[in-house]
Amino acid sequence: GFLKAGERDGFLKAGAEAERERDEARSELTQAQLKADRDLTATRNARDKALAELEALRNSATSDADQLAREASEARAQLDAMRKQLRDMETSSQKQSSALLALGEEKRKVEAEHQSFSNKMTDEMVARDRQLGKALADLETLRAKLDADTSASETALAEARQKLAAAEAREKGLERDLDTLRRRLAEEGNNASESLENERKALAKKLTDAEAEWTRASKEAEQAAKMALEQALARARTDSEAAIAAEKQRGAAALEAARQAAEAAAAVADEPLVLPPAVAKLSEPLAVVLARMWGTAETHFRNGACKVFRALREERALVSIHLMDVRVQFDDFLRRPDDKQPKLSAFLQAFNSLPEDMRFDDNTKAELHLRSEELRHDLWLETEEREAAGRARLVAIRGDGWLEQRLASLERNFSFLIQLEMDRFNTSLNMLLDYNSALTGDAPEGMLEELAVEGGGDDAAGDKKSGKKGGKDDKKTKKGAAGPADGTPGRSALPVDVLSCVLGGGGDVKEKGGKKADKKKDKKDKKGKGDGRETPGSDAGGGDDNITAVAAEATTALAQWLPEAFLPPAAEDGAEAGPSGLHEAIWVQAALATSRIGRLTAKGGAARMLLRSDVGVVYDELDQWIGTRIGEELSVCERVIDLSQQAVEDQVALTSDWVIDDGVTLTINPSRVLLEPPPTPPTPVVVPLDARTLNNVQLEGLHTSLQSASAAEMGYAATADEAALSVGSLSGLLMRAAAADTELPKEWCAQADTQFARVCELLDPDDTGFVLVSKAMSFFANSGAGSDWAW
């Protein structure tokens, strides 16, 4: 039936409302796209800013790393120079030790063959020591003279400074006068301008003269000070060279005299020897005892020193091996595998899972950029964790206590060398005292009642053999008993045990080398026994300088035999008491022992500093390795992100496989393809075109247009049999298609309005005003050659 006019208007209004809603939806979609574009632009700007900041941080870190590398190179060069100096000093020390051993062997041969010649050599040594003391006094006098010259130079410099100060004061006075005249000129005005100008020129000339005088005075003062200083340095240099030349001449003369004396003694070896009355008091048994005592002391000193030197060489090898092991193990730790490759593989799989058509969309690009940033965050987080693990490993290496153990072992070795010096001094002291007692006749076989043996009584020898088992009272006798009435501080059969006084253990344990004690300590530490408290000699912290403490203890023990404490006995007749040969010999031995202990202390301190420096350089190098390794890993992470973001911008997939080798190298393997090749495109089907008749593709497009217009007009999507269009809508749709759709036949596009009206009349012969879509499609499908209608 026919539709009423109101229903038709309703359909038209519904279609217009649908068109308006569709336009609003399109407007909202456009606004949403613009907003998404703005958000994406802001995200890209933030990313670019972060990348710029990262690049700045990377440049700063690179410059800091270069600076640290240059400083490390300079420190390493200084360390190599110090090591070379130490090796030269060790070589010189070995040569001196060899020379001393050869001299000792020759000395024993001479003493064994010529007992009487020892007295003469002793006198010559005492004279030589006196000459050395005189040379030292001359050097002190020369030093005092140099100090006086320096003081004179300083006085001249002070006078020059005073002259300069006076010139400056005079200049300031002239400046004040000039300021006064300027104020006067300002007060008087322009009337006296010419006269004031003349005065100003005169004052300016005076000021110029004063400045020239000040300059001349300063130059004269500087020249005078420089000349005085050069003269003082020249006098000091001349005096020093003269003193050194004189000392060399005296040493050469003394050596020549000793050589001649030795040759003369060798020439008269077979002649009968007549001893003076004083020498005749020395009995042959006592001479044999003293000779054996000195030989035993030399053997003990040589064997102990050789063991310590061997222990020091072992320490050096142990330190080198340990530091090399630390370097190798730490390098392996930094190169350990990581989890970057699984994360990269998962990213590549997700990146390539998107269809190729979606890669051109801006939202898809934003999503892929976000995934790239998430991958960067994961890779950076893992790299930072590896860096934290490396720092923690380095802190553990620094605090494992190995350096403190090595320092403690080094200190014990040098402390034992100081103990050997104390043993040698004690033997020399006993020999001098026994020899003097035998010559003076007070006690033909030595003052044996003054010997203070640890333990006392007849059990002293037994206690010495059984070890140091004495109680607290025994420690009081280690530094000797009270001296006799002649001023002797007190003798002891055993030397002062400076090791037990400071380190808490005896010297006999350390005589076997410094390494056995370290091995026992290491075993104890590995077992984890004990209450955690350190023994007095362990030095687990490595902070206290036990070498200095041992040296101080030894110096205190030797101080009682120096001239300030070991005084000669008073004369009986009230005359002035002079030093005897015994006192002078003991003074010389104590001074030599103190000097040698001072040298050992200095060498021990230098060895401590060198060990700390070597270990510190290695630890700093490990720290530099961490920075270099982390920088390389971060560089690989950034290269991965750059390549992935470039692929996003190029709108392509990542077809080749990416592999991170050993954490610092990115390898792109083109032979392994991640994506399957695209399928073969279908064979194109050629649809025939006719100038008047519609083919299947054109009929399908026309059917879709008619269905959409019907749904818009009816307000709902009807079925294929019920879908209908008004005649006006059908006529307008056909005219719009003919005017805009280029896929229709040419004859359609060339028709006039009357032809489309004729088509509508044929489709609606009953003038109902509506046409079914199915009827219209049947009409156009059958139109053409052989039908009742044609364009």
C-alpha cells in the first residue's frame, strides 16, 4: 500500500538524524586522533629531551673516565719508577751482603791464624771510628756554617724587604700629598688653574722619580739577596766537596794502612810472637771461647737474615700471584652471562607479530616506541644490577683482610731483622766486657757474676732449652740485671726480646720465616675458631706500625749504652774522668746498632707503603674495569634501541636475528630470518567491462549503495526482500552515482535526468512511490542487449 505523507517525512527526518549523528561521530573521531597526535608529539619531545640528557651524561662520564685513565697512567708510571728504585736498592743490598760475608770469612781466617793481630785491628777500628766521629763533627760544623750563611741570606732578604716597605711608605706619602693638592685645586677653583697645573706636573714628576727609585731599590735588594744566597750556596758546596774529598782521602789512607798491616802480619806469621804484659793476661781458653762466641753470633745473624730475605721474596711472589688471581677472577666475574638475550628475543618476537598494514598507523608506531622504551628500561635495570654486583664484589675484595695479613707478615719479618741486630749487639757487648775484664786484670776470666740469665741459678740452661716458659717475673730480667758499681748498666746472657715486648711472641718462632705463622693464622681463620679477638701480634687491621714500635723498644734498650747513659766511672783522686777504650767501643757499637735499626725501620715503612700502593693500584684498576664494562653494556643497549626505533620509523619489521655476544657486542645474523616469506599473491581475475551493462563487481557495489540508502531511509536494516526505497531517493542515488562513481559504465555517466526518471517509472509502474531493492537489482542485472530496456 501507499505510505502516508507523515510517515514519509518521518523516514526523511530519521535519515537526516542519522546523517547528523554520523557527522558528529566523525568529528569526535577526528578530535580523538588530534589529541592522540598531540600526546604522541609530547611523548616524542620528552624522549628526545631524555636522550639529550643521556648523551650529556654519557659525554661527561667519558671525559671523567679519560681523566681517571690519565691519572692512573701517571700513577702507574710513578709506581714503576719506585719499583725500579726498590729493585736497585735490593741489588745494592745483596751486593753489600755478599761483600760483608766475604769480609767476615776473611776475618775469621785471619783471627784463627793470628790471635794477636786482633788486638791491633781492634785499636785500628777504634781509631777509625774516632776518625769517623771527627768527620761527623766536621760535617756538623759545616752544617752549622751553612745554617749561619742561610741566616745571613735571610737577614739580607729582610733588609731588602724593609727597604721595599720604606719605598712603598714613601710612595703612599706622595700619593697622600697628591690627593691633598687635588682637594686644594677643587676648593680654589678655576682662578689658579695654571699654577695648580704646574704644581701637579711637579708632583707627578716627583711621583715618577719615586717610582723609579722604588724600582731601582727593589732590583738592588733582589740582586743583593740573590748574590748573597748564591755565595752562601757556593761556599756550602765548596765546603761539602772539600769535606767529602777529605773523608775519601782519610778512608783510602785507612784502607791502605789496614792492607799494609795485614800484609805485614802475614809476612811475620811464622815468627815467634811476644805478647805485651797486658795482653798476656788473656788466657787461651777465654780466647777460644770469645772466638767461638763471635763465630756463632755471625752464623746466627747470617742464617736469620737469609731466612728473612727468603720470606720477603716469598711474600713478594705471593702478592704478585694473588693480585693476578684477583684480576683474572674479577674479569671473569664481569664477563659472566646475563639475561639480555632472552629479553631481546621476546621483544623481537612481539615486534614482528604485528601485521605489515598496521605499521603505517601512527598509533601503532607509538605503541612500538613504547615497547622499545620498556626494553631499554629492562636492559638498563639489569645492567645497573650487574654494576651494583661488581661494586659489591670489589668492596668484598677490599675488605677480605688479605692486605692486612700481608702487612702483618711484612712487619714481623722486619721486626725479626731488628731482633737480629739486638742479638749481634748483645754478643758484641759481652765480648767487649769480657775482653776488657781480662786485660785489666780485675777478673781474669770476665765478670761472670754479673751475668743475668733468664730463670737464674743452675736451671738457666735448662729453661733456655725447654723454651720460654717463664712467668711474668721473668720478663723483668730481659733487659738486664742491675749494673755493678763501675757504671755498667747491667749485662744479660740473652739479648733483649723486642719481639715479645711488642708482638706478644718470641723471636724463635719467627726465626723460621714469616710464612709459617701466616699459614697457621690462615688455617685458624678458615676453621672459624676463636672468639674473634685478635692477638697482640696479629695486626688484623693493618693500621698500627709494629715496625716502629719494635724499633722504639730496641732503641730504648740501646739508649742505656750510649754516652748519655753509660758514663765512665769517677776518678779516685778527684781528677777529671775521661772515657776509657771500653766505653768508647761500647758507645760506637750502640750508635751503629741504633743507626742500622733506624735504616731497617725506614726500609720497613717504605715496604709497607709500596705494598699498599701496589694493592691500591690494582683495586683502582678493578674499579675502572667496572666503569668500562658497564659503559660497553649500556652502549650495546642503546644501539639495540636505536635500531628498533629506526625500524619503527621506517615502517618495516626486524627480519634478521639479533644476538648479544658476551654482553658487549651486538651481532645481526642475516642468514637467520625471523619472519616467513609472504605468500604468493593470487592470480588476478580480469572482469570484463561493458559500456552499458553492469558486471558482477559493479552490481555488487550498486547493491551495497541501495541497501545503505534503504536502511537510512527506513531507519533500520531490513531483509533483502523487504528493503525498499522511495522513488525520489532512488532517482537521486542513481544521479549521484553517475556523477561521482567512475567505476560505472560510461553510458551511465552520460545520461540525463529524464533517463533516470524513466527508469524509476519502469520500476514503479503502479506509482506507489517506493521501489523494492531486489526488484531494482533484478532490473539492472537484466538490462542490456536482448532486454526491453537499454540506455
